[in-house]
Amino acid sequence: MKKGILLVNLGSPDSPEPKDVKKYLGEFLMDERVIDVPLWARNLLVKGIILNTRPKASAAAYKKIWWDEGSPLIVLSERLQNKIQEQVDEPVALAMRYGSMTIKKGLQELVDKGVNEVLLFPLYPQFAMATTETILVLAEEIRQEFFPNLNIESVPAFYNKPDYIEVLSNAIKKHLVSKLYDHLLFSYHGVPERHIRKSDVTKSHCKIDGSCCITPSRAHEFCYKHQCLEVTRLVAEKLQLEEGTYSTSFQSRLGFDPWLQPYTDRTIERLGKQGIKNMAIVTPAFVSDCLETLEEIAMEGEEIFHEMGGKNFTTVPCLNDDPEWVALLSKWINNWTKSETLAL
């Protein structure tokens, strides 16, 4: 058996031009695990409304953060891939769930190198329908149709692995060592509340009432909200943050259905109104900086904070290609390539 690794991130438009952004948004938002409503309603919402109104504004946002080398998320993911490859003997490929860097292309690249056993590595610390699950489902569909003799093993959510918490905590600490801040906000990408209930394997535990996330249950294996709150708790414990000096919020909501709360923009506004003058914000649902971190948080979030009277607004970069992060992923991958089972 020849082994190979496929890293998978979210994806990006090919350019910040409206036509490319529209194409990308169409693929992303028509995913039934992103907007989980009946097909007729999804078509009406996405093709009838969103794609006729949103691409121009989204393109303007992408243009603000676009690098000379291309999309920040793609560039940073490629840097991560290349640095991991330096520490791993087996071939490491990169794919995106949406956009032109498809999972099929990534698997084909590995197969062309003689690989017949793949470690599929979704680059998401927490499990969610709209991230890890959609990657796993699509990868299996592609395997069955195009690569029936390929064996694929996937990496589970690693949000609570001690090594990961240590790397994340160290990255936050290093970035904030000379920064002035009174409050550290952990902002995670939001999901509709119904996604939490749909992912509940017990079909009864997740009530989103403030208590279920801290009550032990096997539902937590697939509960995005619990996993986000647990990252905050573990990092706060590692960094010895005092109660009241940090909090958790959720960003990037879409539509009018209830999403996980509190919302990041309103939390920034509230903290500013309460007199917090110096704020730092970290985004642990992302491992690579992207539109949601570079524009929504670092630009829009800072603007809101200053409007509310805040002074210093510090954004902590994602792990990106941090050497400790590269070393950890390489260690996990090497553990897999040298054994019959995956052990994080």
C-alpha cells in the first residue's frame, strides 16, 4: 500500500471579480449542507435572490484582502502544504471543497503518484455539517465514481487534542506578548441553530439552552457549538485568562433564521459601549486567514469597535504556516504513515 495525504480547506473564487465570485458563491451556497432547505427553496434563495445581489459586494470585499500572489486562503494553504511536505516522506496534495482546486483533482494527483491509501485531512478543528461533513460526503461520492480501489481514512475533529490546544495557545500568546488588550474575544464562524440539532446523534441532547454544551454527552462528538466553547475553555485555561477578560461569539450569519449567538459584531459593539478600550480577537474556527478574518474581523470589526469608542483593536492571525502548527500536522501525518491506524 502506498500512502498519501490530501489536505482540504474551504476554497476561494479564482479572482475577486464579480463573475468569479458569483460562480464560487453559487457552488458554495447551493451545497445542501450549507443551506439545508429543500432544493426548490435553495434555488429560489440562492439563484433568485443572493446571486443577483451579493456578488458585487462580496467582490469588493475580496478586492480589499486579495494578495498579489492570489487569494490569501489559497496562498496560505499552499504554504502549509509545502512546509508539511518538507517533513513528510509521502506525497501531500491540497484541495478545496469549493472552487477550481477540487477534491477530485487532489485525489487524482495522489493516484497518479501511485497512492492507493489516502489520509483525508479536513483543515477544520471543529466538526460542522457545512465544513467537515460536506467534505467527507463529497470525497466518498468521488471515490465511488472515479477511484473505487482507493482507500480513504479521514481525520476527525481535533479541537480538544492537547497538542493542538498547546500550539494554538502558544500562537495567541506570542502574538499578544507586546499588545495592549483588556478583553480577548474568541470569534467562531456561525452556523444556523438547526445545524446543531441535525448533527445531534442522540436526537434529544442539543437544546441550545446554555446547559447542554457543558453536560457530558456522546452528542458532543459532532456538536459544533460544544467544540467551539471547549476550545475557548481549554485555551483560557492554558493561558490562565481571568474570568471576565475573555468571551466567545459567532460571526458570518446569513439570512433570518436563528444562528448561534452571541453574534460577533454585536459583541464587539457591546464591549465597546461597556468601556472596553483595548480588544484582541482570535478566530479559532479557521486555520488559514481568509475573507472572514481579514475583512470581516480585521476591517469591519475594528471599524465597529472604534465607532463604539474603542482604541486598540488587535487581530490574532490564524495558525497559517506557523512552524509549531506545521510540526504538529507533520507529526500526526507521520504517525499515520508509520502505523495501521490514525492516532492524534
